[in-house]
Amino acid sequence: MAKLFNWFVRARDWYFALPRFKFEAMTLALAVLFGLLVMPAFIFLVGHIALKDYAHGSVFALYADFFKGLFEPRPSFWTVVAGPAVFLSLARLFRWILRKV
């Protein structure tokens, strides 16, 4: 367990020690990756709890429909991808405003 924690601490220290431009690029890339890979799974899970089974099958069918919607291009699918980056930007903006007040 200590080895895993040590790896996490080193990765965190490396991430926060990046130059400003690389830090912002990495943060944006991680947010977009989160929107591409994790958000559809969350949508499937919440939909499965609230609405029951997905009409086209399993979570893999949802991912297939999701990526097909990205290439068509449908704004709702791109909103899911951009959502974490926009949320993170708004949170950082509000934190900056609160620091100035």
C-alpha cells in the first residue's frame, strides 16, 4: 500500500511542478479524457437507476452510440465531452473571484 501511495505522491508532485502552459494543457487533456471515457459510464449508471435498461443494450452499446454521435456531430454529445472542462474552468473562475473579494 505504501508503494502505491508513494507513486501517487510522486505523480502529484510532478503534475503540480509542471510549467504553467504544460500544467494547463495537461489539465485540459485530463478533463476532456474524463468527459470522453468516464462521463458516458456515469450517464449509463444514472440512467440505469432512474430509467432502467438502456434501449440499445449494455454500457458498450452506449459507448458505441456516444462515439457515433461525436462523429455525426451532435451538440449534446460534445456537451458531455466539454462539460468537465467547462465545470473546472468555472470553478477556477469563481475561486479567483472569491480571492479578489
